[in-house]
Amino acid sequence: MVKKQTSIGKSLLWSFVSCVALGTSSALAATCPDGFPSRPINFYVGYAAGGGTDSIARTLAQAIEESHGWNIVVENRPGAASAVMAQELLNAQPDGYSIGLGSSDTMVWNPTSGDLDFHYSDFHFLGSTMDSWNSFAALSTAPFDDIASLVEYTRETGMATVAVAGFNQTLVVEQLAEQYDINLVPVPVGGSSESMMLTLGGHVDATIQGVAHLGELRSGNMKQLASLTTHRLPYAPDSATLEEQGAEALPIQSVTVLMAPRELDPEIRTCLEGVVDEAVNSEIFADLMTKFENKAVNRGPDGVLELISNRDARLRELFNEPAAE
Amino acid sequence: MFNELLPNMMLGLSTALTFENLLYCFLGVSLGTLVGVIPGVGTLATMSMLFPITFYLDPTTAIIMLAGIYYGSAYGGTIAAILLNLPGEPSSAVACLDGYPMAKKGRAGAALFMATVGSFFGAGAGILLMMLFSQPLTALALSFGPAEYFSFMMVGLIAASVISDGSAVKSIAMVLVGILLGVAGLDVQTGETRFTFGMVELIDGISLVALAMGLFGIAEVIWSVHQTTIGNIGRITLRSMLPTRDELRRSWMPIARGSGIGSFFGIMPGVGPSVSSFISYAAEKRVAREPERFGKGAIEGVVAPETANNAANQAAFIPTMVLGIPGSATMALVLGLLIIHGITPGPGMMKEQPELFWGVVMSFWVGNILLVILNIPMIGIWVRLLTIPYHLLYPAIVMFICIGVYSASSSIFDVFVALIFGIIGYGGRVLGFSAAPLLLGFVLGPLMEQQFRRAMLLSRGSLEVFITRPMSAAFIFLAVALLVWTIWSMYRRRKSIAVPSVS
């Protein structure tokens, strides 16, 4: 029974993804300057091998190798949520041979990132590959089903806890607590495994998750209370977004980006943007996205920059931080 | 549950014994042993490097190979620890304490033999648990909240304060230094960075591999300037490799206890095999009739930690495969592999993918048997390592450490960290400060801090939570009892030394 549902869900998602792919694949045909590339191109992944971004990088590399015959070397530069990679990219030659893959969030200011020596304007974004989706989830046995009933529950019991990993997730919980004037407490942990442990063991009331809870969602052990993105999520279409539920918290919007040092030659820039777009819309990449229960979306260079600068401005506004010069 | 076991085992064996799976299992464990032997070249780095290959393999085959590297390296890690006083892996650090003195006495062969036997039994215990009790064990692991984690780590820290021989005060001081070093990096609770001095490389904290390889590896190389080669290894006959009857007799109980301790630590995500090997060493020293033998070549001190870290390695697959919750970076790699092949890890996986689950479990038996077959005949060859002159061997070791530390995260910064800790480790050793307690403090300290603060958050700041939750209360009681015992036995020993000096 469970298995059947999965395969239906997957095939639906799959056809959706293929539609998207068909609609955009002819948009940009890459034109590259003569003689580029004359040597292997490096992809520097801001996360460790085996993670989502790593697989994205390797699949894109494979797609580009197949369609253009280029040689791409994927290297992992993990550390500080891809800030180590960004720092390193800052010192790389802007010749088109060093391309970084990381999260758009690393480029966005937040009150705890004071130490970082870079700003998003130091980089040129070649495009994005997928949007990260987050959801508010709890054990199926929890006595609430959405934001309103969670608020009600928190008022009744006096306190409810939410396991969160990272600044963005913490902020959502803090903003909910403030809006409804309830004692909703974020319990920060190091990563999604720890927050899943706390949730499954019943030590916290709810959690915010990206993908780690999908197995539990499918087996019926957990339920989704809200989508924390700007739209509903395909694996829980009945669960409304924060906005639909009347919550004012800032939705979490982050995308996986490809970036290069800013002073990139315009011809090489156009070439790489085109090649990236083709790869993101390739069949093997769509296949990977199906496995991630997500979909391939290239927001394009301008779209990515807009997303980052908007979010940066919103956060600075929230914390009364002046804009960087 | 049990009547399904036999068909499941058959299903698993039929998967594990296909030619391809057997081949990749062999490849994995041999490679694991090799990277285990070479100090610094870590499991995680090796698994990461081979990860792209797994895109083209069947997921079962891919996990069989990666897992083989993982548990194979624990066998290999012991070899360098015993022969050269250099742990191949951080979890083998404690095997140096008695393994190297045994090698000096010409018992290297026996130490290696018993470590292999212990490793096999430990791994077997972990695999059996996975076959029989994975569901109830995951329920137990989940029932552990922050309060239980904290109390249980407290027991570990107190138990381990006796790891090194010599001054207990120095040992405690080193635990504290370890805890302080662990503080550097991102504070998960607030998102602020601590003691990073603006260095982006320190945001994730000091690398465990770099720290361990510096303190044990580089420091040992510097130390070797003072000494000459062991040289006289005697004639390597089959007889010299086999443990004596006395050594065998002393080993069975440590193997049993090590299996238990290791399995328990393995099912707790996030604690890791290093802690389990430290704790089982400490436990053996506690229960020993003559604890003064430890640190001078006691076989128990080699067998127990090696058994425990292998049991922990195997048991770590339980939360990963059954819950989809990886306890370490290496386990996260295994999960990532499943996701890339379109398999959602989690409670449904055992039922939806029985061939994968049971195939992997049965391949663990195959792999461990292969490891024993590989390791026992190799002992004679490994022991000959000791005949290589130090002026050739040690520069090579420094090179391997640098390569290994660098490859863990492609960071030259970590290489410097290893070199700096090498100097610190050497200085400490000259002054009689042992590095083992420091490593334990470094691993346990940050975990304890996180769990403590989390427990306080959940209990609204009430310390009572540690004694009102029954499991936690039991651990706290154990910790207090251990503390009292330690102080009492220290007092008694001091008295027994004092008396003859008066007369």
C-alpha cells in the first residue's frame, strides 16, 4: 500500500519535472568563445562528499561532459556551510575554470555571520539548480495539525519546543513565537539527524526539516504542519504554507547556486551560464531531482541575485543592520 | 520476528555471495585495512574519494564496498598502533597504551593476533544485534533524551580519568584542556562562533583527525629521536605469533565486555567508536586485579578497546539503516548513497528493500571473515615493519600523516594544526602529560555541553531533570559511585605506599 502510493507520487512528480524540462530546455543554447575551455574546469563543492550539493555537482558535471565533452573535476571544499569554499573562490582567478557550488544562504547576511570576509557582490552567479524546501513537521500522534492548533496547544501547555538546525529555521520559530505571543522555544541542534532524534523520541513537540523526515512522512509516523517555502510541497499537497495560514514569519528561501569570482570575462560568462542552464535542464539531472523528491529549477543569474539581495535586505531590516557598502 | 530470520538470512546471503558483491566486499575490506594501517589517511577521506564510483554501482554493492572500507579500517588501525605507537585511526589511539609496550617485549604478533580475534568477536556482536534486535534497540536509542545523554557521558568522562597511568591530577588536567579545545568553533545554541579568531577554517572547530594525528603521530615521530629501533623482534615463527594460554585466558572477559560497551555506544548516534574504545579500556583497568599492569603491555588493554570499536562500528549501522539517522559523517555518506539511488532511508526501508538490508547485513559477516583471513597471515609481514630503520620509516610516516590530514577536507590549514599539536603532544609527553585523556575530553566535552544546554532548554532550566528521569538518575548514580571509588582507591594506594616508607 505504502509502496504503491510512493510510486504514484513519484511518477506524478516525474511527469511534472519532465514538463518543466521540456518547457525550458531550448531556452538557451550555449555559445562559447573559441578555445574555451582549454583545460579541465574545477567544480568546488562547499559541502562534503555524499551530501545533496555534492551529488548535484557530480550530476551536472556528468551532463556537461556528455553534451560538450568538457572535462570537469569535482572537488569538495567543506566547512562552515560552504563559507570555506566561498572564501577560497574569492582568491581564485576569474578565468572561468573555478566554479563554486553552494547554498545561496551563505551569501545572505545574518546576525551570526559577522566573521565572514565576503559579500554577495564579490561573486557572479551563473544560475541555480534547485530550491531547497523546508517544512514544519511533528509526530503523527501530536495533538495539533497546523500552525493554528500548534499555537493553541502552546498556549494550553504553556510551552512547546521545536528542534531546529541553523539560523533560518531558528528565526521562523522565533517569529512565530513573537507574532502569536506564545512560548514556542527553538531547540537548536547541529543538523537534521539530531533534530529527527529529538522529534522521533518525543523529546520535542515539533521540528523543521528539509528532507530527512520524508521517510517518516511516508510511513505515516510523522505529519506536516506547514510548508515553510512560498508554495505547497508536492509530497504534502494538503499542508498549507505559512502565509496561507496567516503566519508572518519569513519563509525559508534558499537555492543551490553555481558561482564564480566577479570579474569574469563577459563571453566566458555567457558561455558558462548557457552550459549550466542546459545541464540543469538535462534528463539525468531531472532524474536526480526525482530521487531528491524535488525539481530542477534554474532561476538564472538575475533571479539568483534578486533572491539573495532581497533576503539580505529583509534580514538586515529585521535586525536593524545597515546595508554593506 | 525470529521465524522470519532464516529466510531473511538466506535472502541476504544470496545477495552478499554474488560474484560482484563478493568482489566489492573484498575490495572494500582490503582497502579499509590499508588506509587503517597508514596513519592519518582516514576512512572518511577514502570513502569520499570512492563515493563518485558508487554512482555507477548497484546500491547494495556500493554500500557493501563503502561499509567494508569503514569496518576494515578499524582492523588496520590497530596494526600501526601496536607496532609503531601511532594510531592509524583516532579510535585506535588507546590501543597504543598497551599494544606498543607488548611489541617492545616481543609480543607484537600475539597482540595483533588477539586484536584481530577481538575485532572479529566485537563486530560479530554488533552484527547479531543488527540482525535480531534492530527495532527494539532503535526504540532504546530514541528514548535517550538530552538529559540521559549528558548523564551517560558524565559516567564516561569519570570512568576514563584513569586511562593513563601516572598522576590522576595530570590526567584530569588533560581532560580539561581537551574540553577547552573542543569549545572552539560554532556554538550551535546561539549560532555565534567561539575562539575562531576570524579564521573561517575554525568555524567547524578543530579537526579531530588533525588533532589526533598531531598528538599521537607527529609527537611520536619527534619522540623517536630519543630512542633506537625495537630491532630485536626475535624469530617470527607461528608460535611467537600465537598468544600464550595465559594471554588467551585474560582476553575472553575483555572481549565480552568490549562487545557490550561497543555495541551500546554504537547504537547511540553521535557518540562514535573512539569514545567506546576509551571507555572499554577504562573499564578493564577498573575491574583488573592488578591495574598496575596496564600501560606496561597488558593484553586486556589491547583486546578490549579493539573489540569495542569494532562492535561500535557495526552497531552504528542500526540507527542509520533502521531510522535513517546517521551517527557520524561516515554514516551520513552511506545515507547519501541510498538517497542518490532513489531509496528513502527510514523505517520503511527494511520492508521495502529487504534484499538491500539483509544483503548488507550478511555481507558484514562475509567481510569480517575475509578480514580475519587477510589479517592473520599478514601478521608476520606487518611485524617486519619493525625492522625498517627509523630514519627511513619515520619521514615516510610524517609524509603519510600530512597527505592523510590534508585529504580529509582538502585543507592545508589542518596540516598545520596537526604539526602544532605534534609539538604540543611532544612537550606534554616530556612533562608526563598523556595525550589520551585530552583526546577523550575533546570528543566528549562539546557533546556534553550541547546535551546539557539542550536539557536545560527543555526542562526550563531545572536541574532536577537529571534525577527525575529514571535512566538519567541511574547514570548519575553510577557516575557518583565511580567518583567515590576513584578517590577511595587513590587514597588507599597512597596509604599503602606511605606505610613501608615509614617503616
